[in-house]
Amino acid sequence: MLEDFRIAVFITFAFRRERLHYLFQVLRSLGEFPVTRMDVIVFTNTVDTDAIESIQAFRANTFDELKSLQIVSVDDLEHPFDLTWAHKPYLKQCLRDQQKDFTHFIYMEDDLRFTYSNFQYFVCSEQELRQHGLIPSFVRFEYNQSRATICLSDHMHPQRMAGKKHVDLHGVSFMNSDYPYIAMFVMTRSHAEEHLSNPSFDKEGSAGSHGWWIAERAAMGITWDNVPTGYTSRYVIGFRDNLPVPQAYIHHMPDNYTNDYSEQRKMLAKLTPGEAFQR
């Protein structure tokens, strides 16, 4: 049975042939959404015909007739990271498209496995959280081979959960993470309208909202806009027993940060959920 959601999805893919398999998995996961409409636009930095056709060929193996795939080549970039901002005019265009009347807008990088379970978690909690000025969010994870467990991609230090302001919904406590970056966003129409009217929609203007780098700011959406009193950002994660609910986890498929034990060891993705979120 189809759910009456009409979703516009924007994906940034800096073309590297060895990373095509991640993009395929992203599209395959989106292809499993039982929704009435999904338009996916992949923004890439190549104009090579064979490369573009290799992306377009994924459609036949991932999407049904209710989903479309468009490839947009962007070859006039001042900086390679500017590719992450190419979706902004298309987001505005999709929001204004009265015929398609999209209900949700998703931006993501090319290696995140975003599932329908993730989307349902967002939809089921968004309306109630909206009353508090908050937005349901997620945590990225990677699989650590040496520890045989998952670690959180974006968490560098543990955070204390006790005393954090939160909203309780149906046995789940929604509260801020100290590391809200997730390399993607999900927006309703009202979120998208708000985004368009704020400096966060502009590459230069967004620098005044937060000191993240270019690519990170492209994915921050309205994280830092109109933050309610007592919270550190608009984004809150659903917790049960001091751990994120399963539907809040998004797999960063390369698993590269957590398995990096080089001499200059990266601090990212070394904490398990239990280590990252402490009472």
C-alpha cells in the first residue's frame, strides 16, 4: 500500500567510479519507499557522457514507475565543495512546483543509507515536535571491524544526558546531541519555506549562522535557526534508555572514520552509542 508522500531528494555525488556502489545503495534504499511520488536529482561534477550514463543506468534496477532520476552536471565550480550547494535553487523550484506539490524534501551526501524506517520516524514525531519548535533528527554510524560493533560517525567526546531539556513523546525522549551534523536534512514544506527565508539558504550568509565549513553548512538546513530556549539546536534525537531509538540510526556506508587507526588517528567515529551518550 502506497503512502501519500511526495518527496524531492537531492544527492551530492562528486564523481569517483570507485564510489558508484555507494550511490547505488543510496538509490536502492530510496527505491524501497512505498510513496506516491519521488523525484531524485543527483548533482555531480562530471560532464563525461559515460560517467553520467553509468549513474542513469541505476534507475532500471532501483526505481519503479512512481520514481524519477535526474542527473545534473555542475562544472563551473569555484571550489569542489561548492557542489554541495548546487541543490539550493532546485529545492526552491521544487517547493514552488504546485503541480507536483511535494510534501518533503531530503538532501543527502552520496554514501548515506537512508531508509523508509528512518523517514517514518521523522514523519511520526515531526508534527508533535513542531509545537515545541524542534525537528526530529538522526545519528550517523559506522561499523568498527576490530570492535565488532557500531560507532557514531560525528561524535568526538562523550556527552552527559542528565539535565538536558527534552520532550517526551510516547515513551521516547527527544533531546539535543552535542554533535548535530549528519550530512543531510529532511524538511517539510514549512521547514523549506523557513530555510528559503533565512541566511542558512545562502553559501556566504550561512557562515554567520555557524562556523561549519562549506559542505557542512550546505547540509545544516535550519539546524541553527530559531532555536527554542533551553536547546542548543533545532535538531533533537529520540532516546529510549539513554540510547538513540533504532530508527534514528543512519549508516555512513564507507565505515572509513571508525576503522582509521593510522599514526595520526582520527578522533571521529571511535565512540559506541553507549560511550557517546552517558547518564
